[in-house]
Amino acid sequence: MTSSRELAKLACTALSEKKAEDIRVIDISEISVLADFFIIANGTNPNQIQAMVDAVDESLTKAGQQVKQIEGNQHSSWVLMDYRDIIVHIFSKEDRLFYDLERIWRDGKAMEPEEL
């Protein structure tokens, strides 16, 4: 069984390979039962956002993780991917600034992907 930390690292690597901008990790394991980690990143256009979604899903599927739920689609400016222990949020730059999840979840432990 792959740990949530390892899954988060795989997701961050997949996002990075698709040139995701400003990848952030928030460890919410101490403050929420929703998941252990939130991963937040943004893309520059709908095609890149979809490529990021596909890359994360492919990487985590190879690691034996099935997505529990995906909210949003290829026309969305915010896609949420729920893998139980990790939740990946992929935004357009504008929506990321608007929703500001980093502020909402500031009680979690902010981490750089390299810290995983």
C-alpha cells in the first residue's frame, strides 16, 4: 500500500512534468478527516489543465489508486480530484486567486513538494 505522502509526491511530480505553476502542498492530517494532503496547482489554459488532470490520474492509477471522485471537466477552470488520502486541486490562475485555498486551509502545514 502506497502511503499518502508517497501519493502526494507522485501527484506533484506528474503536475511538474506538465509544467504546472506554483505547486503547493498542505498537510491537513492534523486538522481534518477529509484527507492527509491537499495539493494545489494552476495551469495557464484549459488544455494544460486537462493535461495536468490526465497526468495525475495516470500516475496515481499506476500506483494502484483509483480516483474516488472528480469534480470539473475539460472546460472547467477548477478541477478537484479526490483520491481519499490526497485531494488535488487544479485551477486556472484567476480561480486560484479567487478561491485562495491556501488562506482557507492556513491551519494546515504548508509544504513545498520537495519536502515530501
